[in-house]
Amino acid sequence: MSNLATASRIAANAAPTTSLRPHAWLRDTRYSLLSASVIVVLLVLMIAPEGFDYSQLGVSSAPTSGGLLSRLAWLGALVAGAAVVVWRARFSLVFVRWLNPFLLAFAVLAIVSVAWSIDPQVTARRGLRVMAIVLGCSAFALMGWHARRFQNLLRPVISAVLVGSLMFGMLLPVLAIHQETHGVLAGAWHGLASHKNGLGDIACVGLILWFHAWLCRDVRGLSASVGLGISLACLLLSRSSTSLIAAVFTLCFLALFLRFPRELRHFMPYLAAIFVLTLLAFSIALIDIVPGSQLLLEPVAMLTGKDLSFTGRTVIWFITLEHVQLHPLLGSGYGAYWTGPIAGTPSYEFVRLMYFYPGSAHNGYLDVLNDLGAVGLLVLLGYLLVFLIQSLRLLKVDRAQSSLYLALFLHQSISNLSESRWLSVFSVDFVIMTLATTTLARALLEQHWRGRKLRLAAASVNPLGRTDSLSAGGRPA
């Protein structure tokens, strides 16, 4: 028997798995239902309106605090996540070394921004939600782990919400469909979400998950067709142009990434990195926080013939940027600006100047800048860069899983050009991307452990320490 075969057998005995394929890591199913239930609760809390009261969706105010049921649910998620992290403290200390450090930096910055917030009580409440999401998603990665757990949980939950939205719209259209008679909301479905853009966003995520599962042959063709059909129906009924554009680009990316000719695949990581970095540069230019950066947008305007106002959103951005100038370094406190159309608050300026209250800056990068200043924006950009790098690292050992993380990253990068979803406790995307971040860290940790075990096993059958039969990742060279 060769040294490599012996090493593989020893490593397999040390950590039983079903295969030595990169995606077949040690399957740990203990307490999987408990950790999954925390994520389900967080997803439901972020999708549904406060108190599940759909009759109050016409009121254009963002509640600064939830009802008793909502508070208990958030508290339960926070306590459950913290309990798991403390219970598995030794493992947590190892895990956190692989976790995106800028996610933790953002959580700390959001919480400590209470010290300079223009509304400390609101910032404190929203900071607790950040803690609940980060701890809950970390608990998910620490318990009941297997390599496909992220999509195996997310796909059924998102699909159930979309099916429920269709049924809700057919049975109670008054509550599930916007009742405005004119404008972009007229006749648009929001389903079980709070807004048409929320349903469109969830439907786009559903399309990504089902299309990815079909490309990777994780589901049968009939199941994929049904899932894609339901997701597409909700996307079209929502009339969300942002989600539609994001879906087209992301699905094309997945098709290219997973069906690209094998001999050209080694170019894909570079193409993905260039595309994402270009998109981020476009995002920064769009809100014009770097002098002269809007010159990058002129070719786009010439090609499309449009003024890039994103349905008048540039006016919202201009007013928001004026407020940013008051607190340029650290911002006005996490979540402290958009507290509803209340006379005397800074955001009431929109009612005075535009005669309506937008509820957000409609740009994820700008809202982070407004809340946490230049420091917060740098933390966000660092988080995005590390997420991209980690996804490309995973690509070397698990192309299918890496492509899903990159697709969700692309979807979010596009959506946040005209919607505020980055690191927002009012967007379900914060839960989804935080969950992707923690499971990505766990996947890299598992692969590191597997490579280490193979190298140790190889060393045990090579007394002279010769391990040249194995590559650095523990695979045949």
C-alpha cells in the first residue's frame, strides 16, 4: 500500500467521514434542530412586519422598538446564541480566528456608538439586535455542522415564505398587495414581507438558491423547476426592478461559474474579483464621497442614456450626505437617524423638503456612512474584501459552495446600490449574509483541519518527515 493510501486511511480513522472529497467533511448533527431554530426565528423576525400586523404597513414610520412578542423573540435568540458560544468556549476561540474580523469590528462599533449617538436608546436597542444576529449565526456554525447546512436550511425557509406569500395574496389581497392606486407601489405584491422590495429581495435569494442547487445537482429537475417557478412568480409580482436586475446578473454569473469550460476555469477567480471590485468602485462613485469619483459614471450614462438618478434617489442621497457632514468620522450612531417622520428629528428634513419620508437612504453604503461615519464605511469595505478573499480561498477545495457565497455577495453588492441592506437590522439580508460569513469561516476551518490531519498521517508513515506526496491542502499533488 502506498504512503498516500496509508495516510488517508489513518486520517479517516482519526476523523470518520463518508469520503475524502472536499465537500464531505465530518458530519456533526448534534443539536442541529436547536441551532437551526434560532436562525428560523431571526429570519421570520426580519421578514414579517412588527407584530405580524399587516394592516399598519401604510404607516410610513420605522418603529424604534418592538412589541412584547418581538422583544421576547429577540431576547431568546440573543440568549441562545450566547449560551452556545459560552458552552463551546474553547471551540469558539478557535472558530473566531477564522471568522471575518470586520464583522466583529462592525458589531463592536455599532454597540459602542451609543456613546456618541444622537438617539442613544434607539442605538442601544438596535445594537442588541446586531449581537443577537451575530451570536445566533455563530451558534449555527458551531453546532450540528455539515458542509451543505447553509443552503439546506435557507432554501426550505425562503421557499416556505414565498409559497406563503402567494397564498396570502390570493386569500387576503387587501393585506398582501399594496393598495396604492398610483405610483410604483400600485398593484405590487409584498406578500408576507413588509414591502414589495422585501418580497422581491427574498424571491431573488430563492432563485439563487434553487438555480445553484440545480446546477450542482443537489436537487432533482422537477423540484428545481417548482422552486424556480415559485421564486420567479413572486419576483415578477413584487415588481422590484432592483431585485430583477440583481437576479439576471447573479444567475448569469452562476451559470458561467459552474458551467465554464474546464480548461478556462482557473481564470474565473480573477474575473470574479475584478467584477466585484469594479462594482464596489461604482458604488463609491455613485454617492460621490470621493471628489471626482463620479467621472467613473459618465461612460455608463453615455451608454444607457440615463441620468443614473435611480428613480429620484439621488435627491435622497444628497440630503443624507449633508447630514453626514455633521458627523463625518464616526457618524450619528447606529440606526439613530431613521427613527420615523417625527417633527424635530434630523430625518424629518425629508418631509419638509420632499414631502414624504423615504425611511432609509436607499443605498447600503451611504446608510453605513451616515450611521458610523468614515470608520464604519472602512469597516464595511474591509468586511466585503475579506468575504471575497475567503470565498476565493474556498474555491480551491469546494467550487460549488464557493460559487453560492460569491453569488449572494454579488446579489447584495448590486442590491445595495439602490436599497439599504448592508449590516441593517431591518433587512433579512443581514441575517443571510452573516450566516454565510459564519458558515464560510467554519468551512475554511474544517478544510484546514482535514489538511492538517492528512499531513500528520503522512508524517507518521514517513519517519524521515517526507510529505512531498501531499500538497499543502492535503490533496494529492
